[in-house]
Amino acid sequence: MSKQRSEPHEHGHEEVPHTHPDPGVDPHAPLVDTARALRIGIGGPVGSGKTALVAALCRALGEELRLAVVTNDIYTTEDADFLLRNGVLPAERIRAVETGCCPHTAIRDDISANLDAVEDLESALGPLDLVLVESGGDNLTATFSKGLIDRQIFVVDVAGGDKVPRKGGPGVTAADLLVINKTDLAPLVGADLSVMDRDAAARRGGLPTVFLSLVQDRAATPVADWIRNLVAARAPVA
């Protein structure tokens, strides 16, 4: 398959910077085990908006895809409870993992609890198209094991300042999709989105970045479309 690329283009003065992932084209490595659901990991620092993004994706995709979610918290089921309170999916489609340890461990080093949760969902619900695995809040070094997920989304937000993308770290540099979230806050915190756009492009070597405000786009449209393209590119799950 072709490598996913970002199209070069100019941004208007008032336009939020972004890249355009090549539509309908699978990213840089082939997906494995197309007989099962596509598994997408969503990671990022505490407060970056991971759970709100998961909720938005459930609303956007839940009617068209057979979807389930696994959340990770260290000592609580807070993120799963948020999804349940907001009614984004039926309760039987959500599993909560209490990691009891650093989030790195449960998504990268000892993934057994998350694998069990994903497999329990597939066993209980039958064939699925998509499973979202949300990490507990972590730092810029957080990455998912490829034994757990097929693709990784990494979420940062503008409240940390426009320096975040240039700080790099595996989450920023290697994620299949980088989401720079809460762009509506940029004027309030003095973050320059054009600087974030430039630095993300320099760090990511052509991998796509999207800018997002869930206040302005409750359907997380660019992220949902990226996932739709991935699901469409795979062989159908029976």
C-alpha cells in the first residue's frame, strides 16, 4: 500500500493550521490480523482531552461501525464512568481497566489486562470493526505496544504552551496521528498555533497532525475521518 502523506499547502491568516492526511490511503505500515477489529490506542498527557475525544468518536462512529472502548485509569474507573454518564455507547461496549501502576506499563510493557479486556469485548459482542483503547494520562514518552494496538493517536493540548511539539518524545514523533487539542484556548494561553504546526511538521517527518477544538467540532471530524479511512482500507470483519 502507499505511504500516507501530508499535502503541502498554505494557511490563511485566520485558518487553524493543519495537515491533510491522504484520504483512503493506509498509513506507513500494513495492518495485521484483519480478521479481527482494528485496534486504535489513544494516549497523551493528563488533561489533554483523551476521554472527550473518545466520547466524540463514539458519537460520530457508533452508528456506522461496530465499536467498543477500553479505558485505563490507575486506581479508578473515572474515564469509563464519564463515557457511561454521557451515554456515548451502551454499557456492554465499554470496559474499564484499573492498572494500579504507571500507564506505560499497562499499554506497553505488561499489556495482559488490556488484551483480556479487548478479547472479552470481542467474545461478548461478536465481530467488531473498531476497538478504541484509551491510555491513562501519561507524558510525552507514552507509546503503545504493537501487540495491543494497530495504530496510535497521541493527544496534546495548547494549554501546555506552543513548545510542546518541539519537545518531541515518542508520543509526538511516532504516533500515527498527532492531535493538537483545545485550539479554542490558544488566544487565552498565548499559544501560537502556527509555531505548533511548524514544529510538529519538523518532528514528525510527514506523519499527519490535526488541530482540534471539541467545543467547535463536537464530532472530531478530522480524527473520525482518519479512522473511517483506516477501517475502509481493511478486509471486512466477518
